[in-house]
Amino acid sequence: MNMTDQDGKGGGQAQGTIVFDLDGVLYLGNAPIAGAAEAIAILTAQGWQLLFATNNSSKTPRAVADVLYDRAGIVVDGDAVVTSGMAVASYLVDHGLRSAFVIGSPELRATLEEVSVSIIPHDQAPDAVVVGLDRSLTYAKIGHAARSIRRGAAFIATNLDPTIPTATGEDPGAGTIVAAVAKASGRAPVTCGKPHQPMLDLVSAKISSLPVGNSVWMVGDRPETDIAFAKHAGWRSVLTLSGITKATSAIPEHLIPDHVVRSIVELPDILKNDAEKRSAHEG
Ligand SMILES: [Mg+2]
């Protein structure tokens, strides 16, 4: 062990990558998780590279970085952020889907336009129907999406999270809207966000561009999204009880993480102890 590790200010020595979910981990609704910014600073000083992966498709990466600063006082580069909207954009490009009818936010439409997907209105036939969180959802939008899918358009979902946590409870998430379109069209979507392959491809590409050790951890609050993502990727995982999951008894058996913490504040010690145990095993 070197001295710099003991005071948590070492830096330099690459430990690996930690992929963070945001909502319920670093902030909850509009409020920070107490101590999150300090924990992030300690992990950075310990030599961890940090990435931020969110199923929220209603913000650009730069806007997500701004939210992290505004809500939690955490400074990150937009390049360290991956959103489900970006995963949809790369899926459409990879599959030659050049036009889309979008149920989603203006920012999701902008993300798709950035990769030259044409956003087409409800009176035209699209290559794809993209469904994400849309706070101005209408009956007519569901109807046009379902008709287009039945006529052969690809059905693409940003994510299937049923709800989003807020300070006053849970609001409907993208998964609720996707379920309506699935019911009306009789089809199941290709899903791009966590825990699915398009998002994993994007995050993996980021990780391989970083000068890091080989250890990758995923930290999140939703077992079926975040822990499933880690297991799909072959990464180790930490579930935090600061968000949507309130007790370990609520974790499905096939989605048990490597560690459970009450909040991200415990993470630096957990990872340090884990590394020491592993090196003791190896030694
Ligand atoms: Mg979350």
C-alpha cells in the first residue's frame, strides 16, 4: 500500500471505472443525496474514472452535467455522460433507420436530428417509432405510433423504467408510455437504455477509451435496470438504498448485487475494503 492511498488523496493510480446511475444515487428529484459530492471527490482522488449513465432521454449530455452540478454540486464533463437518447440515436444509425416518429421530449428529437435522423410528423410513414418519456403525451400520438408500427415501422424504446422517483412519490416513466404503445400495436419494442445492449455498447466504448484498470463497477438504485445492466455487462455492482429501492428484501434473487449501501457516502470505503480483500486473496 502506498501512503497516498491512506489519506484518500492519492490520485494518479488507475483503479478502474465506476459507472453511476444518477437519479436516486447522486440526487433524488431536485435534492442532492447528502455527501454525494464529497464521495465523488474521494473516489476521483483514489484514482477511479467516473462515467454517468442515465435512462433519462429528456436531456442532452451537457444538460445532464449541468443538472449534476445544480442539484448535487458535482462537476463532470459532458463527455462522461451517456443517455438512453444517445443509445437510441446510435441504434437507428447502425440499423439504417433514417426517419422517426417520436413520442418524447424536444431534447430526444434534437439528439436524433444530430445524427441526421429526420423527425417526421404524424401524417407520414416513418422507418421507426421512438418512444420515450413525453410529458405532453396524447391519445393521438399513441394512435399514430401504433398504426405506424403495425404497418412495419421499427418500434424502439428509450427505456422501460415504469416510474421516475420524485420528492412526492413516483411519476409515470417512459416504460408506462411504451406499454401503452405496445398494447395498442400488439408488438414488443427494441429497448436501447439500461440494461440493454445499445446502451452497453456506448458505455463500453467510453470505458475502452479511458486509461483505466480492468475493474468496472456499476452503482444504481433500481435492480431491474442498474444491477441487471451490470450483470449483463459482467461488471461488479453496488445497489444504493437512497432511491427507488428501500430495503434489501425488495431485491429480486437473480439481481442481488455484490454490495448494498445506504447511500453513495459508503462507497469509497466499500471499494477500498473490497480491493484489499481481493489483493489479500491473490497474495
Ligand atoms: Mg436511478
